[in-house]
Amino acid sequence: MVLFWHRRDLRVRDNCGLEQAASFDEPLVSLFVLDPTVLEHASPVRVACLLDGLSALREQYRERDSDLLVRRGEASEVVPQVASEVEASTVVWNEDYSGLASERDRAVTAALEDDGVRLESVHDAICHEPGSITPNQGEHYSVFSYFWKKWRDREKQSPVDAPTAADLGEVRGDPLPSLEELGFEEPEVSFPSVTPTAARERVASFCSGPIYRYAETRDVPSAGMTSRLSPHLKWGTVGVRELYAATERAADRAEDGDARASVREFQRQLAWREFYAHVLAFNPETVSENFSGYQNGIEWHNDPEELEAWQAGRTGYPIVDAGMRQLLEEAWMHNRVRMLVASFLTKDLLIDWREGYDWFRRHLADHETANDVGGWQWAASTGTDAQPYFRVFNPMKQGREYDPDAEYIRQYVPELADASSDEIHGWHELEPSEREAVAPDYPAPLVDHGERRTMAIETFERARGDG
């Protein structure tokens, strides 16, 4: 018997590790472990997504006259135990690249080796494994543009087939636990269906139209033209090879050069995801430490009341508040707005990026360690290929540029529903009496952006040892 251990790959199609497990001349049994050490870092919405994905994955196995074994406990104990139960000669899993995952996998590896069980780990979550795209010196690229050129030109593996019923062993799993049984409350937000069927439908819909306008619309939050595939990539309900192949077919169908360039821009975002995965794989400490060192420590302001206002979407900066409220309502936020709210927290409020990362980790359905650490350290000017410390997003200018008619802002900040676009984008310039007349329930700006921009630049210059 061969045991395949699912983790962040809740699908049977285009699953490299599963294909490898099915290649042995032995029946295949699949397992998922609800590990309390991993669940300590989870959130209600992400566990709800996980259970949704597990239910769909179980059905895929049952359609093939098998089942998914789901067990609770420390993976280092459960995986060897199940391997013994099914008399597995080999255990196979797909690699994960976070420090927590690596620590878990080392413990499981040691336990299996003690039991004399063979194991194989396979790269599946990204097109090109860490260490396969490197500069002339060093383990990984620290500048995305150089990484992108090689990633773009590197041949991609084709999607792999799902196992057949003939590949699978006859097993019957226990019912899935509930959120409550796992110690989580029902999330108070709407969240997407995270299943392979929903993922394929999303890929087909996106690649049949919106992808051709992605380059011109991806920064406009009200346009609704982004792929919304991030939760599926996070949980692996779609394989990255299958997604890339779909984008290549879309490029072949493109009517003109602009449409093809738009497809390439979306592929470039896939490359960003892999860039951060490579950085994290070689620098797992960046989950809690700055990637880029400064001569002196950064003097974070870390005002708890300002942090609370940011978390609640009550900063008095409309597009920032719209993004933070979208997060609380949908467990998701538009990517352009993610950059704006991160810049506002780390520069206007001078609050440590780790506070923002932790808030996103707790509330995003699509939280991926590599992506979120990379994005937060980019905004905070502490990461690899990061935003220069002296470039500070002006939230009012950004709102006027990317949400000129304030459609996105009005959707998530109902207090401003009756305000004109000029009043919304000029909120910081209105007199208190004018704000009271326009939107009495919406707060005045929490801070003065110009003053805080100057303070942020001076703070980072002191950290650099300048002057």
C-alpha cells in the first residue's frame, strides 16, 4: 500500500504528488491530518474553507470507489500510525515552504524513518521549485524583475492526470469534524466555495473574458475584473500547471497584442507568488524578522488606538476604510487596496508590519505565508525588492486615481453613500462643519498624511543611520 498525505492540495487532478503515489504498483490510500499545531495559526474562515475543500475532496475519492481518511492529532504521530494501519511501504506528500511546514515535515520524516517506511516529497504548489531559478551568485533572486525574466521563459510542466479507481485502495473514512469540534466559531463573513469544481468554473470564466482586460482593470477595485483565484491557489483546489495551461490557451485565442499582453500580466502575478515562495523557502525567519536589515531599529509608533481604528475601517481615509471593511465582510481584499492599507499602517501610522500581517492572517480566506509576508514587508520597506522607504502612498490621491467615482468606497462605507465623489476624495480638506453636514457618522481623518509622511521618512532615515 502507498499512503498519500494531502496538505494544501485539496484536489485529485493536476496533483504531482498524487500522480507519483499512483505510479507505484500498489494500491493508494489518501490521508489528511488536522494537526493542532497547524490549527493554532488558523482562523475560523480559513478552517471553514478547509472543511469545504475536504468535503469536496472526499467526494472525488468516493466517486472513485475509495475515500479520504481524515484524522486529528500531531502529524508526526498520525502519519506513521496510519501508515502502519494500512501497511504502507511508502508515504508521499507535496512540499510546503513555510518554516512551520518544514519543521512539521522533519518530525514526520524522522518518525517514518524510525519505522522503516520509505517517503517521497514532491514539488507541486508552484511551477518552478525553490532553487531552480537562481542568480549567478546566491540561492535565490532578491529582485523580482530578474526572476520574472527567467520564470517567463522557463518551460512549464503540463498538468498531470488524476488517479483512477483502479489506482485506489478500498477504505472508508470517518465523518469530517465540525468547526465547533475543532474549536472554532462559525465565521461571521461570507466566503467563497473553495472546491475543485468552483475553481475550474472560476478559471474558465476568467480566461474567457476578464483576462484580456486584466492589465488595464486589475488596479480598479470596483471593476471586479481580478481572477479571485487566490483562495483556490492557497488551498490547492486548482493545480498551478492547470491554471497556467488555461492562461496559455487564452493567450493563443487573444484577438490582438494588447489582449495577449494582458494575459502575460496575469502570468506575471503568478510569478510574483512563486518569487515570494522562493524567498521564504530560503529565509523562513522572515515570517517574524525583517528581510532587509537596518543599521538601527525602526522606531515604530505602535499606537493601540490607531491600530484599532485601522482594523475597524475607521481611519477617516475612505479608500483605506473601504478595504478594511471589505476584509471584514468578505475575508478578501482587492490587491491594489491591500497595498494601500499596508502602506497606511506602516507609514502613516508607523505601526509594525507584523501587526498588519497578523490581522490579515486572521481574516483572509486566501492567507498564504509567503505571499502575505512578502507583501507586508514590501509595503513596510523591509522586504526583498521592497517599496523604497521614501515612497509613501497618498491615500487620497490613490482613491481619486483608482476609484474616481467612489463606487468601491460607497459599497463598503455606507456612511458616505450620499456624499459626492469630490467630497469623498477631498474628505481630508473639508471643514468639521462640512463633514458633519455631509456624513455625520463618518470620522475625520485619524492623522494628517503630510505630517505622517515626513515622520515616516525621518524614522526610516534614522534606522538607516542617515544624518
